[in-house]
Amino acid sequence: MGEMLKRLFGLLRGELHVERVRAGEAEFQKLRAGKHTVDIENEYIHISGATPYVRFEGTETGGADKGIKEDAGSLKIYDFSAASDVMDLEAHASRHAKGGADELTPSDIGAVENSGGVPEALADTEANRPAAGVTGRIFIATDTHKIYRDTGTAWDVIGGSGVVSTTFVVGASDCKDQSRADYKPDGTADQEEINAAIGALP
């Protein structure tokens, strides 16, 4: 009886106290420090206000108190217990870029499977080889064909020393040093012998 009188008194004051409101469509307005509107329809929820947000507060031990909040024109994940932003959803891409707050490496997204020890690799000319300082980094010089490894303080050459070449000496029949020649044209089918020498080059 007392509860019924309480609800009736609330209606007379312009208030309605219920445990649950169920409707196909509803609009709630709160006129305090400006207009705040919440529209609930079949397909969407529309929240209008100065800094509207949806808050999820876990009441269990260690539960989170976070939500999604509009702030300064951006949509952010917000930590209400710490009163601070967790992440700007509209600027999330920059977080994953190199040097970002949540940097992703190629191996993180399956582009390069790194078994360890080589944080990054790059190729450029010797003149553009960066200063050492990233331990394990690999640099391939496109002009000298050398391969370097960054020790953290210096670059060590670990492979390559330029283009590998092999020399064959072709001597004519009257050549003074024909004994040192690999192929000796003797005046007969010389062109074929020269071509054979060239063809034997690796």
C-alpha cells in the first residue's frame, strides 16, 4: 500500500517511478544545463548532449569502469575511474604506426615471420646507410652489394663484397703468354673458341 501511495504521489508531482520501461519507440529528454536527448528506436540509439557517452561499469572485484565517449569532436574509449582517455578511436591508425603508442611490426600482422634477432631490414645505397643504433638490424647496400648487421654501436660487414667476377684469359696463337691462357685461338675456328670462352663464364 505504501509503495502504491509513493508512486501515486510521484505521478502527482510529475514523476514516475518504475522498475522497467518497455516500448517500441521512446524519447527521453532531460532539461538541465541544456537539452539532452536519448532516442531509442528499432534500429538505433541516438544520444545528444555536450559530451555524450555510453558507460560500462563492472561491479565485480577488479571490474572495469570504461566506456565510449565523444570528446572535442572525436570518439574515444574513456576510463571513467581514472578520468582519462584510453584511446582515440578516430586516430587509432597512428597508434599502430612506427613509433606509435601501440606500434605494430610486420611480423605482428603476418607480413614477415621473424624468428628473432632481426628487428628490421632495409636496402639503400651506402651513402644513405643510417647511423648504427638498432641492434640486429640488417642493411643491404644496393651499390656495393655489401650486407651489414647493426651491433647497436657500429655496422659489421657480414656478407658480400661487391660483384663476384671470374676471369678467363684468351690468348692468340702468337701470344707471348699463351701458356697462361685458358683458351688459345690458333687461327682455326677462332671465333668459336672465343665464344666458348665467353660461354664458360659463370
